[in-house]
Amino acid sequence: QVLLEESGGGLVQPGASLRLTCVGTGRSFSNYLMSWFRQAPGKEREFVGGISWNSRNQYYEDSLQGRFTVSRDNAKNTAYLQMDNLKPEDTAVYFCAAGFPVKIPGGAFYLNQPDYDYWGQGTQVTVSS
């Protein structure tokens, strides 16, 4: 069975940090684009960040202002999302995804959710004082 599973979410105060982990099972994801998305209550699921198979290309949502960092360890079939200086508006369910989107020079191809073939079930992040 091919799966992606997120972990590492929880309840934290504003300003705290969390690192989310996404582990793939059933096959190797070492040649996939790996990305993170999030969905807050009453809002659409949105792109957070992504990373190419060799970690040479990384993509981020501009509004996060450098607070989030995506990384991966292909030997462990795992991707990570480091979240720093968390804010209440970061509260959401965070999902990891893997796929082979068609690359468009100068275009944000990584934003196209239907191009991701595999999705995890999500992990809850709640930021509150």
C-alpha cells in the first residue's frame, strides 16, 4: 500500500516552533516533488511550500515571510516542514503531497493540486495563547 503520513502537529503558543514530518511507505518518493499544503476552517486548501527531488529547488508561499522551511531526506523517504514564529493564523490541518507536475518555466506549477498523485491525511496545528 502506498501512503504518505504526516506527524508532529500539536497545540503551541504564538511564537513557538514545530517541525512536521511526512513519511512515505509502499514505494520510494525520492524522485517526486514533495509539497506541503494547509487548510484552515472555512478556507480553501492552500500551498505552503515544496521541494524538488534533489533539494535544489524550493518553493514557498510568499505570505509566510520566511518563517517556514521545507526539507527532505530521501534515504528516509521523508519530507519535513519547519515552522518558526507561529501565529494564530497558521492554525490549520497540514497535508503533505507528492507528484510529477508539468514544469512551466517561470510559472508556479507547484500550486496545481490535481497534479499531486499522493496525499496524506493531515496533522492538526493549533496556535493559541
